[in-house]
Amino acid sequence: MLRKTRSTPLSLTRFIYLYQQQRAVRQLGTKPSNRCTHKNKDDDKKIHSPIKHQEDYIFFHKSKGQHILTNQRVLDSIVRKSSINPDDTVLEIGPGTGNLTLKLLEVSKKVHAIEIDERMVEILNRRAADSGFHDRLNVISKDALKTEFPQFDLVVANIPYGISSPLVAKLVYGTKSFRSATLLLQKEFARRLLASPGDSEFNRLAVNVKLVADVEFVMDVSKRDFLPCPKVDSSVVIIRPKAEIPDVNLDEWRAFTRTCFSKKNKTLGATFKQKKKVIELLRLSKQKGPNNENFVSDDGCHSGEDDDDEEASGVDDLCSSSCSEMEMSLFKEKIIQVLKSAAFEDKRPCKLSNEELLHLLSLFNQVGIYFHDKTVPNNADDAAAAAAAYSSQQQFPFV
């Protein structure tokens, strides 16, 4: 005898979730996939969705960080928390199809939207025109890391995950002054920005950002509020540049923190006693400094960060060709004396505050020990060039 299959009723919670998602998507004008699926990471993960007023289909590329925020409540909350004045000019980076852009246009004087995808540019302009905001929107079809930002008062953006680090660097260390930046970031990245000394997430990113800005947590955002659905949740933070920053050479500071945090859980004594590190600092300290000594030629002693191999190939030859054993021994003793003078030798950088790190850097500089390679052209005043360089993990000074 055949038994009749019992149908499973749809739970009320599931029904409400599906209804809300379908409603949000209708406002976006896109067709969602039935569920959040994660395929091979090498797959381009193209999600085709019809856009309102567009006959063809557009593809959202997960590999390019194209995750469109569809939750209207979250969008409204981001705009509200940004404290936008009617006469403000807002910079948006990675606007996508314009869900956030339209809300920004409603409350601001002008929006500069930087979007590298030409397909999105067409949609942005069309949606702005349909809403009567075309004269308030300026779409810049360029790479945000390689172009100079126009003048703006605020930043409000859903940042593509892949460029979070260089973009934050370009904002906080760039030449354009602004009131605040409200950013939707990968949750893990946001936690690193918010970390304090002693936290497991605390590293050079938090140290360098907090030197020049304050970071405030706003809220978490579920991955289910995006199309296509990312693998991780997101968080909204607000970055506010400090009115006054410590009197320190920023190039020297970033090079110093790169050395300290190359292995953040090692003691500073262990880090600075490495043979390659001593040779590198000796070379850098012999360059033109406050006493106007001449530059020394690049002897190849520079070591990459996270390099703990004291016996790396060629290091002894480099030492003998550029500096005597006696000179290196005396210089190493100078480093150790600095660390011991303020009881830093057994401390770990992941537990030090910015004030303590600034004090240690000052002690080093006072005895003629420097960290910044002055033979490298300084692009600090060129935010676009700096951000482009920072996009390389080897050159980026934060992480």
C-alpha cells in the first residue's frame, strides 16, 4: 500500500525572510538566486540578474567584490549614522547599482561615485536621472586606488573587500581632509581596525590607523543582506580623522611599526637582535639624516618583513662588504641599550599602546637609529600613488 507523502509546512520565520528578501530585490530590480551557494573559489561566481529598465542581463562578479546591499533598513541606517548635512559633498567608492547612492543623493548636495565597472556606471546614471538627481551625481569611471579623489566632506561606501586595506590607507594618510568615513567592511577586517593592545586581532593595521584617526563600531550586517551572498558577514564602522596627531615623521613611523610587527608575538629584543635586522638598520641609519650625512649606496642588506632567518644566504658576505664586524657589534649593542633603557626588551608589540611605541621610536631616533629608507622616493603626498603601492602585500605598511 502506497503511503501519502506528508508535505512539510513552511515556517513563519522562513516565510517572513523570503518575503523580505523578495521585496528588497524588487526594489533593487534584480532577481536573486534561490540560496547562498559557494562554489570553487576559482570560479568567477557570476550571478545574472535583470536590472530595472535594462533589457540585457548583468553579471555580479564575486571575485571582484561586487556584492550589492539590498536591505533597505540597513541602507537607511548607514545614511542616518553618517550624519550628512544638506550642503555636504559625499564620496562613494564602489556604488554598484546605486542602492546606497540614491539614498545619499536624497540628503546631500552632491555625490562623487567612483565606479570602475562601465556597466554599473550606465545603471547609476540611469537610476539617478529617473529619480531626478542626475545633476547631483558625478560618476567617476576609474580605479579608486589609482585616481585622485575630488574634494569631499564625507565618505559613505560599501567597500569591495579586496581593496579595504589600501583604500583605508589612502583615506587616512591622504592629503584630502574630510569629516568622517562610514564604511561597510568585511567583519574580520573591521574587528582588526577596532582592536586594542592585547586583543588577538591587534596588529599594525590598528596601530597605524589609530595614530591619525578614531574608529567607532556602528553595527554588524548579515551576509544574507547582499546579492550575491558573500561568504562572511560585514560590519559598519565610522573613521574620524583626529584634529591633532603626534609630531612624528609618518614615513619613519610606518617603517618602524613594520619592523616591530613583522612578528607581533615575538619580544622586541628577539626581533631587533636578528643579524639581518641589525645590518638593515645600520644601513638605514647611515643614510642622510638630521646631521646631513651623505647617502650610502644600497648594499642589498635590506630584508623583507617577516624574515626571521638570521643565516639567510649571502648575509655574511653582505656584512663584510658593507660594514665591519666591529661596527655591527657596536651598533647591535646600541640597539639593545635603547630597548633596555625603557624596559622594552622583553615586551611584545601586540601589547604596546601607540604612546609606548612612539616613545620607543623617539629613543631610537635620538641615538641615530632610523627605519625609513630615504633612498626610496617619497609618495606620501601623492595619495593615488601611495594607495597603488600599498595594494601590494609586500609594500603595504599596515598589515
